[in-house]
Amino acid sequence: MNNTVAAVNHNENCIVCGGVHSQLRFVHNGYSVLCCPDCGLEYVWPTPSAAQLARHYELNYAVSLEKYAAGSDRNVSRIVELER
């Protein structure tokens, strides 16, 4: 696994502003983390599939994505309470 920080240009367009000069910040678990110098967005490339994201959250978070989504009304209500 290569987690080295590199300062090289990358050929992918920024997914927000379309900038063409995104730079590689580092690689983690086979994914490049790019930074767009035009808008500052940092993003993962290649974009993980929905199945890959679900697997990541299932393995790395205490509450599964399905359980969190099922409680979304309760979660929103709790956030509103906390912001008062």
C-alpha cells in the first residue's frame, strides 16, 4: 500500500468546478485523494461505487448506513433539539 504524499498533476477533472489541474495529495487503500487548486475541493478518485461505500461505512462506523437512514426523522429531530 502506498500512502506517500505526491505533488504531481493528475489527469482527472474536478468533480465540482471542472478544473483540469487537480493534484495528487496521497493514496490510501488504492484510492487517490486529489485536490483541485481552482476551488480547493479534495476528492477521492476513482469514485467508489455505492456498494463499495456501503461496505466502507458498514465496516468503519458504529451504526450501519441502513440503520442510520431508517432513523432519519429521529436524527433530524435530535439535531434540531441540539441546535436550540
